[in-house]
Amino acid sequence: MKIGDTVSVVDEDLSGVVTSVKGDIVVFKDEYGFTHQYSKEKLVPKNADLYENIRIVRKAEPKKIISKKHQKNHLVLDLHFHNLVKNPNDYDSFERLFIQKERLIEVLEFCRKNNLKRLEIVHGIGDGTLQRMVRDVLESQVNIDFYNKEILHHQSGAVMVEFH
């Protein structure tokens, strides 16, 4: 540091222009005309040119690991019969309904076992037989809430289930 340099005091809101340097002691005058003296180790040069050519390195933020069990996306069970078996024409209506009910119960147990919070059951509109069966199964379950996905309940082809 030399006379005429602008300095700033470490850990204080104080700066000024150096008026004299005597060994390890630096005397400077602040903006109001008061003189202060500090040792060299308590002062830093206040020069913007020192900081202009410094490269800023941005580190990549680590990605948060999110449990797959608690994803925001909910599980969707589509009960349309052609999605459940390979040859849908080989079954009569009673067998179809029985297979759909078994699949529904399996998925409900899977959700409970894996602590999933939400399940969407797509049953379609149709004549209402599958819709009534889904509603009966859900009403027989404990620790769940369910509601129609659409605003118009009679036109809803899906039910949202939330597990407690």
C-alpha cells in the first residue's frame, strides 16, 4: 500500500485514501475528513480493477434424489378389458367383470404395500356395470377416499383414489 491508494477496513464499513505509511501502520482519511490508523493486515485495497478479470466458475447443483414411491405422478389403472387380456373375445361378460375386479383388488393391494398415495382408475362410461363394480369395491375398502375425476359425475370415466 502506498500514499493515494483507496483502502477499506476488514469487518467494518469504513474506507478512505491512504495519507501515510509507517512500517506496519497505515493512516488514511475517510470521506468526512477524519483520519484513522490501522495495521496493514486489517486493510484491503479498494480497487475495482482487481476484481474485473476474475473468472466465475458455476458449479452444477446436485440433483435431488426423489423416492419413486412418492412421485408426483399417480398410478393409472385402465380397466378396459382389451388392456387386461390378449384375446378379449374369448371371455363372456361374467368372466370379464370377474377379471376386472381381481385386477382392481390386486392394484389396490399393490398401492397399499408400496405406500403409494394416489391411484386413478379408468373404467370408462359404458352402461355403468363396471362403474358400479368399481364403486362397490372401493366402498368395501378402508383408509381410502375416492371421488370422480370429472366435474360431471354421470359423465366421468375415471375415479381418483387417495390412500391414508
